[in-house]
Amino acid sequence: MLTVLPLFLKITVDRGLRDGFEYTVSSLIQGSWAFNVFTMATKGYNYARALIFGQAQYIGTERGYVLQNASMVVLYGLYAKSHLYQGLELFVYLLLFHTYTSLPKSRVDLAHQSQCLPHPFHRCQNPSLSHTSHLSL
């Protein structure tokens, strides 16, 4: 959410508070944040690859963009190493983490009881806890 703050401030300074808010909300709804994450992952992968393997060369500015349909095979070849494999690896790690960790039930009960700690001005929502029954106002 903080990554949207510079955009909001820029549009607010240029066009006003209402336009800044509307533009920022519409950008979030349209999913531009997902495109930016995808773009940064692509740039980061290619930059790291260039540093590791030494791929210094002229890169055209691509001023004449042409939109063309690309087959799934071409797209897979372009983005498999930089996005799909890393995403799959992260997914496997998350599954392993979920499989081998669990939140003990005692911690859940403790979190609920922490809301009903003795306090002179606090009315406990759980009447079954005897240590707070005498504190009711």
C-alpha cells in the first residue's frame, strides 16, 4: 500500500486531492500493482543475469511498439525462468511451511484471554473467565 503513496502525492499535487484519490483507487482496482510487480521481477531477473553472465550490449529503446499475438510456447519460453519457476518454488516452500508448522490451540486461547486481562476500566466480553467477573462496571 505504501508503494502507491508517491503516485497519490504526484497526482494530488498536479490535479488536486479528489483526482489524486480517484486515480489511485482506479489504478488499484485495475491491477496496475500486479503489472508493476511482474515488470520489476522481469527487470530484476534480467539485471541479475546480466551481472552474472556478462551480457553487456546495446538495448534498443523500443519506441515503435507493435502489439502482436504471441503463442503460449513463446511466452512460456520468455517468462518460465524468471517468473514461473520462482513462483512454483515459492509455492512449494509455502506448502512445506504450512505442513510442518501449526499454531497450538493454547496460543489461540491465550490470545482470546489477553483481551480479558484484569483492568479497572475494562469490561470483559467473556463472562466464563472468573478472574474478571468482579471487575464489571
